[in-house]
Amino acid sequence: MIYHYDSPIGILTISYDGALRGLWTSRNVPADAATAAAAKSAFSAEPGSTAEPVTAWLDAYFAGRNPTIDFRIEQTGTPFQQATWQALHTIPYGHTVSYGQLAVVVGKKLGRPTSARAIGAAVGRNQVLIAVPCHRVIGANGSMTGYAGGLDSKRRLLALERSECPDTDQESEADQAHIATGSRYIQ
């Protein structure tokens, strides 16, 4: 089923049927007809909905905690994409890695070299934003690079995580207060 969730970075669309299959911002909801039609008639992700494991996780995440994912995540992709998405889970909360660093990790797992550009393409195909933390991947020079949810959302997610991680730079009090407002269910 498709659900909508109101978050500090805007409305999120959730595809959940016992496994999280998609978590998108308004900028990257798939345009295919089935998903678009379902999104137009989506349910609000309210307490007691079948999406409650995901919404409870999102509530904790947007409250500035680093919650454990206790629901299945299933994405369809090539073995290379799957390996890349699995590697994203190894990036610690509040930290970032470059596409090149991630390429080394994935290359070792697959037993063959891979490039930062190939990793970037695989990261860009991630359909489960936030829970599969592709926002933690940055350019080799530390720059903010592409994010399907938009660079503003990427900056805000990283600021949220850094505000709770003592060994990273602190954001302004105004940014922390805005992010800490948490999320609310759409009524």
C-alpha cells in the first residue's frame, strides 16, 4: 500500500506491504502509472496503519535519534545495485563517505574494482531514501552532490544527524530547532 507521511523535509511517500519497498520525497516519487495512481489515493500514515513500523521509525529518526530498523526493506535491482545499497547501511549515523570510498567497499565485496561513477549511478537508483542512507554519500572534495530528494533535503538530513553526533560539526541552533520539531501524521 501507499502512504503519505508529513516530515520536516516535506511529504514523504511510503510503499509498504510488510516490507518497505519505497520511501520518496515529493521530488522523486516514481512517475510510472501504477505508483502515480496509487499515490493520488494514498492513505495518511496514521497510528495503527499497516505502515506503523516505518512511521514509528521515521518519528524517532526525525526526533534526532538513531533508531534501529526493525522492518524488512526490499528493493529490486541488479547484484551491483544491491551490493551498493547494502554498503550504504555501513555508513555510520552522523558521518559521510565519498563515492570513491564507497566504491572501494563495494569492489571488495564483489571481488572486482568499481568506479565512483558506477557507485553514483547505483546510489541514484535507491528507492528507499533515508532508511537506506544514500544522503550520507558526498563528493570526494566534501561537496554536496546529487540527491534524489533534493540537495536541501540532503543538507537537512545530515544536519539532523550531526546535531546528535558529538564528533561532527554542529549546525546553528535555529537549524536544530527546525529539524527537532519532529514529524506529524497527515490528518
